[in-house]
Amino acid sequence: SQKIEQNSEALNIQEGKTATLTCNYTNYSPAYLQWYRQDPGRGPVFLLLIRENEKEKRKERLKVTFDTTLKQSLFHITASQPADSATYLCALSVGYSSASKIIFGSGTRLSIRP
Amino acid sequence: DAGVIQSPRHEVTEMGQEVTLRCKPISGHDYLFWYRQTMMRGLELLIYFNNNVPIDDSGMPEDRFSAKMPNASFSTLKIQPSEPRDSAVYFCASKEQGLAVDEQYFGPGTRLTVT
């Protein structure tokens, strides 16, 4: 069966360190993968999208890698700050057009302690 | 733009009652999605529309759930009759068509409690 796993329900990191979140999937061949941030009581907010032919994507302190052989994406936040504390969701596309839907992982709750 | 607008923000109802959730997508967006989020099941896609037409409703849990999009600026998700297990946060999201622009914009959600 198809499955998306985000390792670690919760991750606690010291401020200033790099936080690394993992997203593994099975029985999917996504054309792209997205990462979202969700704060308590709010809807998810889009952060980054990486396509199957891209190995790495960066945006400010964020970096995403995508390994279609390992079926894994890593999400890094460098120089982490307490304001980065939130739940982070990975989402995989199902289908090969802009009409495709995305399936979300269960999320990883990240806490950055001062 | 005000972003995706959902109403009500909170809804408390008794089992057996009809519940209607409302969504106004971002102007110009061609796709509209309805999701449900619970602690146990995470964020689940219920149904999505393209140009007001339902494309995939395979996530709708059962016949008690129905969704409509009468025009490009309004959609409803209806539960009739509601049950306690429907308690969740329901999100609406929209996006533009086009391969280069695939991010979804989520509304603030409606927290539904069925007693």
C-alpha cells in the first residue's frame, strides 16, 4: 500500500543548530514533493517545492533534497530559531500534471529551544 | 487579496444535525480543495474541484458528505446527518493552474465539534 512517513513525531533542537526532518515514501512515484509549515490553529503554509529531476532546492535558511532512488526527502533549517518552532508537513504529488492532487504526511513537530 | 476565507471558524452541533461549511477561494485560482485534519488521521484530502467541476471525490468518507462549487468564488461542504466522529478541523485550499505554480493556499480552517 502507499505510505508517507515523516520520521519523528517531534524533534527538539538547540537554537542555532541545523534541524533535519525526514520524509520517506513507498509505492509512489511523485512528480514533485512539497514542504509546508503549520502553526497551531492555522492552515498549512507552503514553503518549498522540489521536482523529481531536481536534487536540491534552497530558500534562505531552508534546504530540501529529493532522492527518488531512496524515496526520501530531507528538509533542513540552518541556524534554527525559536520562531521556526512549528509542525512541518511533506506532501507528494499523485499524478503528472498540474491537475494532480497532493497527499500529506502526518507531520513532524519541531521545537527550537533558546 | 484576503486569502482563502472560511466560515464559520468554529461550529458546535449536535449529532444528527446538518452542518454546512463555506469557502471563498483566492480570486483567479482554478482549483479548490477540501481537507479534513484530525490527530489520528492527519490531513486528508476529501474532494477537489477544477473550474468549479468536481474532479476527485474519492476521499469523501461516505454519502453523508457532499460538496458543491456553484461558481468560481464559493464552495460548500455539507454533512448531513453529522456524527461525533466527524469532529475535526476542515480546511479549504485553492491554487492556480499551471505546472510552474503548484503551491496550495490554505484557509484558516473550521473547527467542527459534533456532540
